[in-house]
Amino acid sequence: MINIRLLTSELRRELKAPLGLLIQGSYKQTVEELKKIINETKPVKIVAVGDRVSENVIRSGILPNVAIVDSKVMRKPVAPIIFEAEKTFNVSNPAGTLTEEACRAIDEAVNFNGQVKVQVDGEEDLLTLAAVLSAPVGSIVVYGQPRKGIVVVFVTEDSKKKIMDIVNRMEGKDSKG
């Protein structure tokens, strides 16, 4: 069974482009725009991926259902975010990979009725893909676009298909080696 997916150099380049709506601007501008989107679309679930995004969203008064963090910003250690989660998952997900363990935890997290924190040992960037695949249609997944702003992925059948295509193009590796 393939239970680790590895990012290829071709996909690494492809994933530098936003997977959804890019909201550019300062912290204040991006969260104000995000608040408008949330008020208009009334998402089923809100998933924040990344420490800076999760912190900014929470600080602005938006409570995500799931915060996926690794206690790093631009690969530099930062203080863990303060998030009153009813449940916390601690998972391992090395840089450039999607592990089965992390994907299962995210699936459980987005289907939990309450606030959940997924603390990642490794890197959470690619877990955006798992979040889109696991979140119910009508949800939003928010992540940071370095030095640009934030990206809002509207979870639809189409966005799930697009993400599944990306995951299927990742290299599979058996966890035994």
C-alpha cells in the first residue's frame, strides 16, 4: 500500500501558483476581504493551514474549525499559536510529503464537530491538499501565499478533482522504504 506521497520537482513548480482565490495586501486588508467572503458564502467549515494565516485569522475574530500548524513561518521556528482547540492531533509530515498519518488526522479533524488543532512535526504546506480533499463541499481552506497574501480555496467537486489530480501525480512510496 502506498502511504507516503512525495512532491516531484514539476509539481513543486506548479504548486507555487495559488490553488484558489489570491487575496493580496496587508494582514488587515486580507482578513477584511476574508471576513466578507465568509459572510457571503457562509462556509460549512473553515480550515486554516499555516501558522501565520491561522494566527491572523484567529486574531481577527474568525474562528477556524481546523488550524493546521507546524510552529514555523517561512521554515523558521515561531511560538506555537494559541488556539482553544477541543481536540489536538500531533502528526508527522516531512517536508515535500503527504503522509497517510497526517491525511487521516486531517480527515478526522475536518469531520469533528468543534475546534481542532493539527500540530505537525515537519511541514504543513502540502496538507492544504489533504484539507481540500477531506473538507465537505461548501467549506473553505485558507493558506498563506508567501510575500503576496492569502489564498482561499472554495471546496467544490471541481476543486476536489483538481487536487486529487495533483495528489495522483505525486510519487508514491511504501512507508517500509
